Amino acid sequence: MKNSSFKGSKLKDNHFTNTILKGVDFDGVDLSGTIFHNCDLCNADFSSSTQYDIDLRTNKIKKAKFSFPEAAGLLRTFDITIV
């Protein structure tokens, strides 16, 4: 699925496991309930997507793009509080 585009799609409750998603465009995508496990998300664009829950311990995200405030959700798996 390398360099694919899901622009404007609704990918609610999908499961991506052991999937190469390098350079994928998730522009404007609602990812609520979607699970990414052991995926390569390098260079993927999540800058305008919402409701993503990506575990940084099990996925590669080098040079992926995220925007605030949604990016704060990337820390959810570490059970910390941002004030």
C-alpha cells in the first residue's frame, strides 16, 4: 500500500497489521477505532487526519507528519499527562 492515498476517506475500525504504509496520504481521514500494529508508517501524512491511535512502540513513524493537537494522542500509550 506504499504511497497510496486515502484522502477524505473514513477508515473507522480498520486493522492494519504488518503493513507497509510508507508515504501514504491520510489527508482528512477519520481513523477512529483503527488499529496500526507493527506497521511501517514512515513518511505517512497524518497532518489533517483525526482520531488516530498509533502505538509508537510497535510502529515505525520516522518522518511521518502529524499536527497539533491530534499529535498529543501519540503519547497515550505511555500513560502520561500533558498540561
